[in-house]
Amino acid sequence: MTDPRQIAAGIVGAVDWQTEVSGFCRCPGESLHTYPTGKKDCRVSVDGAPTIYCFHSSCAAAVADANLRLRRELGTLAGGQWAIALPGGRVLRSGDVLLGDGTVKTRREIEMGAAHGFSALPHPGPLPPTAWAGEGERNERLVLATLQAVADRFKPELFEKFHWPFAQILSDSPLLVAERDPDEQFRTWLKLWPAHSHVWIGDVYSSGKPEHRTHFRPVADWYQIGPVMGNYTCGAAFKPGSYQRSNANIEGQRFLVVESDTLAKDQIGAVFAYLRRRLHYPLHAIIDTGGKSLHGWFDAPPTKLMENRLKAGLTAFGCDPKLFTYSQPVRVPGAFREGKLQRLIWLKS
């Protein structure tokens, strides 16, 4: 049986295989790169949904064409039923994904919704254990599982290539905000919101009862009150009259707040830089929570499909997937956390 890695090498040239299924290669659109190319900038993987991925964005069209060719040729190889022998007598078949710990996640497991602990496309209703999702949903589950695996593989290169340490974030801010006093920090942050927005500010349990309506106020009210009603806010605005912090009550502006409980501040900076420079998500603000983490405020993905795919990649990087629930509480600048100021450290001009 023809080895799928030979097909990949026939498309991208010589591959420096790092695992049985993935390795560094020359980008199909290298001539289009607008800044220097590194040896580890492009990677090809033949498991899951076979994928060529490059850190550069100027080559996107050429990489997309090469991906179509790769998937087409591997789809016709042995009727799309090829296999790779792995150490220990294991076998990886077409559509399976090799995880970082060496586990093989089978295509059937993925299509049934178990994408390595991440089920991004819940079924619309109860299904028996043997039921299969629709063809489009099955394919998307495979794409999500592949995205997680690929993101996990290039995580070391991400932290190296998009290195954005805490001190550099401070000095790079278009507006110098880190040393502003708490009230000014808070009112500066409020300018991110459209004037008509109703914003929640409170503590985690300031939600769910009619008396909590006082925590859901128009931006103009918060300008007058200041940062005195709690340490938390949300990355989304709410319907006027709300008293419960829930996704059902979200209306209007949404931000995606990216953070991690496991990455150091210098590491999460690389994730912010990657989202901003490579994926072109507008960055509005970065908040130092007064603890171990930073919160990056980005435009929310415009579609559910893009949101699910971004969630898959960010989860593999070590980011908190709960913040894709836009009513999840996050730290508000200008308030204090055990005596430490929650503060803006980067703000767009």
C-alpha cells in the first residue's frame, strides 16, 4: 500500500518528519512571504483532515490550493482507506488523529463527537449511541479534531515566533494606560463599549434575582458610578432590564476575552500576538487581572463555525474554553483584587 507521507512529500517536497504523521516542510507559497521564512514555519500533517499549515498569512491562497490537492490525492489513495503502522503494533487509518500523548483517536470516535474531550458541535437533540451525525457535521468534527492536534504540534513554534512578553506588551501599547488611576482605568475601558450598551458589573453571584438589576446598567450610568460595584464584568452587553447574567440575555456588542490559567504572562502574550498578527482578530485591550493571568479583549468571531474552530485551536494552546460563553465573568479594570489593581496594560488608540 502506498504510504500517505509519500503523497504529501510529492506535493510539498522533502518533509522533516517530527512524528509518524507530521513534519516541517517548505511552504507551497513561500515566494509570497512578506517577511523572512523560518525552517519551522510550515508543517504538513496527514492524519485527521490532512493539512498544510503555515505561520505566514500572505501565502494563504497557495496553501489552500495545496491543501485541496493533498486531501484529494489522499482521498483517492487506496479508495481513501490507507493506514500507517505505528510503534507497539498500533495502526493509524485514514481519518484517525494521532494525539500528543500517542493515543490514536479513531475517525468513528471523532464523528460521534468525542474530539479529545471537546465536543464543539452538540447534537440538536437526544440520539441513540449508534446514531451518526449528518455528513457535514461529521466532516466538521474531523476538522475540529485536526485543528486541535495541529495546534498542539506547533505550540512550541508559536511561543517562539510570536513571542510577546509582558514588558513588551506594556511598552507597545498605543495608549499609555498602565499607570492611570483606578477611576480613569475604569472609564477608559468603558470607551470600548457603544454608548447604548447595557453592561454588567458585579461579583460572581450578582446575578439571577430581580434585585440584581442594579448591576446591569447603561454605559453612561457606569461613568457616573465608577468601579465600586464588583470586580467582574462580561465580554458581552445585555438586554435592557436584565437581572440574570446568561447567554439568553446577551444583546449587541460581544468581545472574545482570551485567557489561560496555565500559561505564564509571557506565554499568553504569544497567543494574543498570533490572534492579532496571523488570524487578524482586532485586539482592543489587555487587562492584568492582578493575579497570574492576562485577559485579551478581541472582536468575537462573526460566525459559529469560526467560533468553534478558534475554540479548538485556543483550547490546544492552553486557553480557557469557558470564555467562549460570553456571559462568563471576567476581571474589570479599575477594581482591586486582594489589594492589587486590575489594570489596563494595553489599549488600542
